Amino acid sequence: MTPADFQRFYGFFAEAMLLATPEGRIVAANPAVSILIKHSASELIGAELRALAADSPEKVARLLALFSRSGQFMPGALAFKNGDAAGVRCRVEGCALRYPEGLRLLLRLQAKEDAMTRFRSLDERIALLNREILERKQAESALDAQREWLRTTLASIGDGVIATDSAGVISFMNLVAESLTGWSAADAVGQPIGRVFHMVNEYTREPLESPVAEVQRRGVTVGLANHTVLIARDGSERAIADSGAPIYDAGGRMLGVVMVFRDVTQHRRNEAVLRETNKSLQKSNENLRQFAYAVAHDLKEPMRMISLYSQLLAKAYEGRIGGGEEEMFLRQVIGGASRMDELLEGLLAFITAGDLIHEKLEMVDLNEVVAKAVLNLQSMARETAAEVTWDVLPRIRGHAGSLVNVFQNLVANGLKYRRENERPRVNIAASRREREWLVVVEDNGIGIEPEYFQRIFGVFKRLHPAKYPGTGIGLALCAQIVEGHGGTIWVESEPGRGSRFCLTIPD
Ligand code: ADP
């Protein structure tokens, strides 16, 4: 290698490199050498290492001999004179290279302090590496603990759990899954899911794909179709409900699928029994309704007779029976008959209320409904000097006639159950709630004790039968109509301070 070649190769190296003869005469040196040992290139070329070294010539000779024997870099140390007393202590590595012009030594020089800092940074890196290894170990043991916790949880869960790897091969199965499938975990683990988990449609008996395959395909949680039957290893069958969910690693790669399922045979049986019971309940309810209707309807005719003939009798004997007991008896008969007539009328209205609503639902303006109800009560309102007001009310979907009935009953009650020496006031307001209207009929009357909040909505349930006239059907009818509209009705009240009858009408 010529000095020019050397410069071409090593001229730009930050590391100090020089080429010497085996005897130690410098043939070429890159600029980094000049910087390191503070000799110009011209001082270096042709100079003897022996002459430049601060160490003894023997030490230099020993190093040269060492390097001459090795084709690979061998480590050593050498101090160079550079004018100042201490010189530059260097790590020197050298090796022998054979060129056409003969054996040459390639030397790499590095100031000792430099080497120290490099070694120190190496130490730091090793410490860092150790720390990383420790942290990784700690993370691994935390992961192991987490895995164990998960395994125990899945094992003790009340549902059957089967986990598979990404290829659908079973990797875990809990006790419940063992008992539902009839497979032991020892037999099932390592098997493809299709061998262990057989499902068919309850009615068609068509085999169904396990949720694992679907999760693999779609990469999302899936639920089972309805009417799924699991066929256990021994051929026994159970209705099941289940779902499958993908397991992803932090990098978003699907590691497998976990399937959770349970036996719903009993649940299905209960559902079927409930359906049947409901059906027969509906039927007997309808029978009862028809019976009540027939009784009320058929009783009306004889009642009208009693009422009519007792009135005729009263007329016929007018002035003849005087004001004695007989007249009182007759008055009782007439009064009882007309009260019975009212009751039957109310009962018939109550029984038929439900049918009416389903007949015709339309958009109804509640302002008109309330105005009509109040108009029907005008003589009562006048007699009691009542103040009935209402805010702007919405349009709702309902049955106008039935709704007039509701507000007429509620407003009439507000006037009827008024406080003594207090002008009765009733206000009707509406507010919007999620997907429904809340309508409130508020009065300043006698109020209701909380223990009766529910009871007053029952048929014939009255709290003050002697003091106030009535049939006890009004609120039952209101409840029937509101519920027929899909809403609810309830009362809020503080005795002595008035009542708020609240009803909701869904959109
Ligand atoms: P009626 O008014 O014919 O007795 P309802 O079914 O309308 O029948 O009411 C049932 C009972 O609820 C009433 O007898 C009364 O005791 C109580 N009630 C109803 N509305 C009010 C009201 N606004 N204030 C106080 N009590 C009421």
C-alpha cells in the first residue's frame, strides 16, 4: 500500500491510524495521528516509532514484534512525546499486513483518557442492559401472575369457557365446558374446535358453524343464533346460548378466540311455560271481562225497572203516605237504584275503555281535549267558583274521546276533593321527556296520604265514601286509558296541600 493509497483509505478517519515497517519506521499516517500526538505529517513520515515514543526502545521493540506476528489487531499501550512533560498515553492496537512491497504494520492509536470514557460508557450500557433484563424478568413474572389469575377466573366462572389458538385448536377448557360438552380438558386440548363442539339448529337439525370460525373470519365478537342445541360427546343435547370473542395481542394480531356458553335448557322451558301461562291468563282475563260486561249490561235493565217503578210508586202515593218511615224507605229505594245505575254505567265504561283506544289512534291536540273536558264540568266549576287553567299543551298520538274522559275525571276530582274555605284551583301542564310527554294535573285540594297512592287506582277504591259522592271508578278508568296509550299514571301528594296526578303519553 502506497502512502497515497493509505491517505485515500484512512485520511478521513476520526481514529488515528498509521502504517509502519516491522522495524517501526512510519510510512504513512492520517491527520488524526498528527492531532493526537501533535507532530506534523512531515515530522511523522519516515520517523522511527522508537524516536517518537516516551517509553523505552525495548518496550517499542516488544510491541512491534507482537504486532508483526499477528494478522489481527493485538492490544498494547505506548506513550508518545508531544513536547509537554507528561506525553500522550495511548492504547495502541496493531496487526501485520502483507503488501507487494513487503510486510507492514497497521497501527490504531487512541488516547488513554478517551479509551477510559469509552469504557465507562460501555459500563453504563452494560448496567442499562442489566436493568432492562431485570425489568423484562419482572414484567414476565407479572404476566405469569396475570395469566394464572385469568386461568383461575376462567376455570371458576359459572359459564363454559373454551379458548382456542388462532388456528382454532383448543388451548383451554374449564370445568363447566367439560360437563357441557362431555369432553375432558385433557382430551379436548390440542383438538380442533370442530371435533369437540357440535351444534345444530333446534328445529331444522342443520349443523351450525361454531362461533370460533366466525370470529376468525370477522375478527369481532359474535353471539349465537337462537335455538342452538349443543350435542355432547355422549350424544345428549342441551339448548345453549353463547358468544365468541377474539383475543388480540398488543400489536393487534389475533392470538385466538375465547368462547363462553351456558346451558339454557331450563331457561327455555321456563320461557315456554311462561308463554303458555300468559296465554291462558289472557284468555281467562278476556272471559272475566266478557262476564263482567254481560253482568253489568244485563243488570242495567232490571235496575232501570226498579228505578222507574219506584219513582212511579212514589208519585202514585204522593201525599198519601205522609212523611213517615214508608216515604223514607221509598226514597232509599230510589236513591239506591240510581246509585246502582251509576255504578253499572261506570263499570261498563271501565270494561270497554281498552277496546276504544285500539279502535282509532290519531294525532290529538291536548288543548282541545282539555277544553272539552272543562266545558263538560262547567256547572260544577261554577258552583265551586273553581279556577281551572292549563298551559300550552302538545299534540299527541291518542284516542280523543278517552282522553277527554281522563282529564274530566282528574279535573272533577280536583274540584270535588277541595279544601273547605279554599277556592279550588286546578292547573294542567305538560313537559317533554325522552320519547314521551309528561302531563301533570295539579290541584290545591285535600291531598292524599302516601299509603293510598297505589290503592286509589283500583276499581271501587274510595277513601271518603261517606263524605264525598262517587263510584270509585274514575281513577281506575284513567289508569286503564293511560296504560292503553302505552303510558303510566301516578300521584304525588302531601296531605292538606293538594295532589299532582302525573301521566305519561309515549310518542
Ligand atoms: P271517586 O272520585 O268516584 O270516588 P276515583 O277513582 O276518581 O273515584 O278516586 C278514588 C279515590 O281517590 C277517591 O274516592 C278519593 O278518595 C281519592 N282521590 C281522587 N282524586 C283525588 C284528589 N284530587 N284529591 C284527593 N283525593 C282524591
